[in-house]
Amino acid sequence: MDAQPALGDRELAVLAFEGRSFASPGAKERAVREELDMAPVRYFQLLNALIDDPRALAAAPVTVNRLRRVREAKRRER
């Protein structure tokens, strides 16, 4: 069984970015565009994929576990 390749710089940057806090959703979206040079929609697509990636959990366990808890709470609300 082959080991998965390590996360790339972009994925690691998204995880680090998500660990930060922002004053408002608008501020976060602006920072995504300016600092990560990607559209907010693409950022959230990548972030959602990372939530289930075991490599992301190993790289940023606090952030990934927080995101998993938030996702599960939203699922329970439906």
C-alpha cells in the first residue's frame, strides 16, 4: 500500500489561514482573495475537502476537529 503524498503548500496555507479569526465574514473573504490569491468559493471547496483528509487531520488537528464539530452541529440542526 502506497503512502499518500504530503499535503501541498496550498492546502497547508488554507489550514493555517482557517486557524485565524476575522472580525467579519467580509474581512475573511477579502483576506482569502488577497493572501491566498483564490476566490472564496474555491477556498471553501478546498477547505471542505480537507476536513475529511487524514493528512489534514495530522497537520492541523485542532483546526480540523473544530471544523468537523461545526459541520456535525449543522447537520444535526437540519
